[in-house]
Amino acid sequence: MNDFTGSEARVAARWVAVAKVDDLSPESMKVVRREGLSVLLVTGRDGEIWAVENHCPHEGYPLVQGTLEGCVLTCTWHNWKFDARDGKCQVGGEDVRSFPIRTRAGMVEVDLADPDPAIVRERLLESFRCGILRFENDRAIRDGVRLLQTGMAPEQLLREVALVDARHSEWGTSHGLAVAADCCRYLRRYSGNNAMYAIAPAIDYCGERNQHRPARSIPPAVTDPSEERFREAVEKEDAALAEGLILGAVERGDEAEVIQRWLLGACADHFYDFGHPLIYSIKLLELWEAAGREQLAPLAGSLAYSMVYGTREDSLPYWRPYAERLRAFESELEGLASRQESPEDGNLQELKLAVLDGTAEQAFVALQSALRRGVRVEVIATELVAAAAHRFYRFDRRLERNDQVAENWIWITHRLTVSAAVRHAVSRVTFPNAVRLLVHGLAFLHTGKPMDDPDSRLPPSWSGTNTVGHLLDAIVGRRADEAVARTRALLEAGGDRQELREKIEDLGLADVVVRPIVVVHVIKTTFAAFEEWDAMEGHPDRDHLLFALIRFLASDVQERRVRDQVTTSIRWVADGVIPRKLTQ
């Protein structure tokens, strides 16, 4: 546990005699060991005596092996420098613990009592945030372990990462919120210090995205907020007002569920930014519930801010067929709401096939037909998830290395994660908004067809020796067809599905991919696939979710795209050729 300064309050002082004053010469260092602590007594030029922990907070090497110049103590291993008077780090990262010291009757006494946990935690949090914003993962992770040792819940630490993202992302909340919420799920199996394995991906992403960015200016809370005013502010792209209204609602005491409905209602007005605000609106409540119902205002406010600046996909030409049909259908929505009270959960195979292989008109007509029959929006949303599983599995892996087009694996994972978010959202909003979200999900899935590989087929089940270990070897070895075949066999054999699930989830923490943006998509997609797999028990397409996930995890994902960026830039700047997109 780091103390940072010798003057902090402690629970109760515990003075221990450690050396005779006469035994300490000017400009010297002496190690004393008491009560399991290694304390370095440092004597300055004029005989002043200070006490710090002997272990450098960087990697633990003995500071006594370093050098002393005046009051500056230098660790010889990596040249970190500390002010021996209070432990403050001058070159490097974290501070070293400093102990209060006094002399009595010719003896040097050091107070070895633990410092006030509240003060220690706040100082550690400050250093933790600093490590993130400098993109110094090692520092942030070390401080994270220290915070866990103070008793801080790992969920709260993940919330702190999301808060750094919310405060410093230039255009508001990013994947930092989503990955923090997702990583909370790992904590069911990762506890104590090992929780840091689950927290680190969020630190890594947030640090890379926000390094050295100043905190964003936050508008004041707006009085008398309402959902209508909020949606109007978003529609008019008034980011300050939209965020201020959210802050005002939280200040008024509105529950997170109410705030989420506002955000989801705005998501129903437009399909924003590849579906990110919709996903984040679901993750907001998930993180809030996991990490304790605090700090809602900055998270929700930053999400509202980001929504205003998101691309309105439904205003782009590729979305026009769906937008026009939705506008023509709007007049029916209020009347159709009553049919949800006596639902007919009929066969939706026609809807799935139309979304996957039909025209835009056929897909929309199939959705209309289901709604007119009274099929519940939740059931329709589940069928869209089934379609997303097939679309995900069909992805043409050759696109990943094709520098002539924009689409890649990340693009197709969003067809699943957005569909999952739609399924969550439709039960939390009014019927008209639920239908609008269904149309968004349908359109997003249908426009993904150009990414299909016409030759994609499920391989037969693996017939030889097969274990989860064999499956993991196939995934890591990028043998996608073998991995899918082994997954089929494991599911058909009805073995330990919990082991299968945990081992696949853990791949997100195993550095099988390394770029933070790719890591967060692997984690997000993996949890979405398994969550939807749980929700689709009994559905004939249920296992296709896992086949698609495994095919993705076992495929070669291109993480560095610098060369592609050069190619795209030359085409546009020098040749006047805009980037080619198959799906937009």
C-alpha cells in the first residue's frame, strides 16, 4: 500500500524505534526492517532524516542501491527519482511511500501505522487516472492492484476507467463504456488481485484513445428537463443542451432506467454512428448496476454528447429504401400497439430469409406482416438476432485483406452486437419506438449482404478425438473450419458447456489479438454471442451464434492498417477516388 506523504492522517500512530541518531551520517542511506516492512532511512547534507519504503514502486528494486543527491533519491535500475522528504516522484511514475519520522532520546522513530485508507485511495485513484491518460499501462495496472488491495471493488475500478473515457474523449463516450461493462462480466470468475486481468483491457483501450487529452468542458445541468426537450436537442444537434438536460434529470433524482429510456428514444429517432449509441445505452445501465448506482451523470451526459455528433446513418443514400418505408408505416403504429396484448408468435422463417437474401421491400414487408399479425416485438427482435448469426457466419474472410474496400471483420461483428442491443431495447421503450428500432436492426442486417461469402458452408462435425483444448488449439492456430467442426461436435455431444464458454470468453484476455480496438470488439462480440445464445434456448438457429463467433475468433484478423490508410489516402487525395464501401 502506498502512502505518498509522511504527513497524512493515520488510523492510530505506531511509533517504532529503528536506529540511533548518532549512527546516521550526513548524505547516507540505511535500511531497517521492522514489522515486515523494509524502511530506508535517508540522511541529508545537514543531518535531516527522512524515511521512505525501500522498494521502488516501479518494479520493486531496492532504493538503497540507488544514489542520493541532496534530497533527491534515484533508483539505479530505471532512473526514477524521488524527493526523499515526502516520497513524491520527480521522474518516473508513482510516488514511493513515505513514513512520518521523529527523534526522541537520541533514537530515530518511524510511524509504521497504515495510513488513512480513504486518503490513500484518493491519491491512488489520481495516479491511476494519470497512468491511463499517459497511456502507461504498467503504471495504471500497478495502481489498480494497489486499489484492489485497499478493498476497492473491481467493478468500481472499471467504472473509473469508463469515467476517464467519458471526461476526456473529445466527442463523448466511446467503447470505453462498453468494454468496462463487458469486463464486469469476467469478475464472476476473476476475483482478488486476479480481477486485474479483467480490468486491463479497458485500461488499455481507454489509454490509447485518450492519452494526453484534456478533460472535456461540461455544460451546467438544465432545470426542468424532459424527454421531449432532450430528443429535440439531439435532433437539433445541440450537444451542450442535450448533455445539460441529462445532467439535470440525474440531479433531479431520475433513475437510470428513466435516463436509459430517453437515450433509447433518441436512438429510435435515428440510426446513429453504426449503432454505437444504441449499444452504449444498453451498456450504461449494465455498468451502473454492476458497479453501484453512482456516477450516472457524467457517464450518461457524455453518452448524450457523443450521440449528437454521431453520423445519422438513416440520412445516407444506402438507407433510403428503409427510411421511406418506415415513414409510410408510421401511421399504423399506434393502432398496431393493441395487438401486442394478444400476441401471435408465429413462424418468422420468412422474415429471417427475407433479411438474409431478399430485397429491401421483401424484408420490410415481412416485418410489417409479423407486426400486423400481432407478433411481439421481443420475438421479432430474437429472429433478427438469428438472422445476424447467419450474416455473421457468412462473412467473406477475403474482405479482411482487400485494400480495395472498407469492410472488414469489425464491420460484420456490429451486425450481431447491434441486433443484440435491439433485442434488449425493444422491451424498454414504447411500442412505436420499439418498431423503429426493429427497422433499424433489420436495415443494418439487410445492408450487410454484400459482405456474404456465397461459398460459406458449415463444415461437418469433427469425427476424431475432440476436447475443448483441441478447439482452442484450432482457434489460436487460425484453423477456422476445423474450429467450427470441433464446436459442432462438442455441442452435439452435450459435454461441459460451461467449460467451453469460459475458455472461449477467456480468449479476450489472452492477447490472441493485441490492438485495443480489436480486443474490445472480440470481448464485446463474445459476450453478445453467448448472451444471445442463452436467450435463444430452443430456437433452431441458436448454435449458429457460436459457430459464427468461433469462425471469427479462428480467422486471421488484420490489426494494423497503416498500409491500407496510405492506399485509401492516395486514391482520394491524388486520384479523386472516394473510399469504396460495399454496404453503404
